Amino acid sequence: MQTQAIYRELYPAKTFRKPNIDDIVEQFLRYASIERKERVNCYLIYSSDFDLESTVDIGEIDEDDFMMSQGASSVGSHYNLFKMKTQDLLCFKIEEQLERIMSVEHVFLVADDFAYVPYLRALKDKGVEIIVFQNSENAGSRMYHRFTWADVVYPLALAAGLEQHEL
């Protein structure tokens, strides 16, 4: 919603579409320049307290259940997208999921909450590459850290219908 508010101000006549979760994942992977020789596993874990479905088309999902969808192959390889809606605190659910993954080499987290920082630091100390997609400090980010980060606005804007030259 914040991304659309920013760009509505710049392009008042522009019609934004409700982004599809697969389009969003594709844009994040492109933006992070992920080389996908093998399948990439992506996890959408979100709180039932937020009305994510009103702003993003996430497809079918059952509460507290993982559903898998196949992404497009437009940038070199398929990815697996696992979706989970939970009533638990997100940071604990995400940490729990990362613990289940035996060999994590890269973590690309879309988040804006300091609660993730201690766990991510522990992963980084183990040699895991961390990139956090978040709001910039100028846009009111609440997540201060020393990890590599990328502005969440650009991939979301592309998924909502902006063209590259409009960013």
C-alpha cells in the first residue's frame, strides 16, 4: 500500500493492478539478481492479523497450512512457493521454518521488524548470506542492522504494474 501511495503521487493517472504473489516473487528474485540453476524455495509466511489478501492476490491457502504453487520460468528456472498464514508471531514462525531447512546458503527476507535481527546475525555468523528487503530509513523503516539490504519499493512497484522507466 505504501509503494502504491508513493507512485500514485508521481503518476496520478496510472492504474495499478493488484499484484499477484508469483509476480512479486519473480520481481524480488530478479531485483536480487538470484542465479537460479536449481529450484529456489520461497516461503510466504504472513499473519492472519493482516489483511494481505486485500492488497495481494496470493491464491488458495488454508490457515496454518502450507500450499505450494509453481512460479513461471521466465527468468531461467522454476521456484517453489510455499504459503503459510499463521496466528503466531511472525518472527518465531519464520525462525522455526529456517531451522527446518537443513542447508541454508542464502536468506532473502522481506521484513521491517527488528525482532529478526538477532536470529539473522546468528545465521550470518554461520556464513549465510543475508539480504533484507525493507523500507528505507527515509520511508520509516523500523529495522536497523548491518546486513545487505534492498529497497522493497522497486520490486513491489514493478509487480503492481509500473514499467522499469517509471521507477
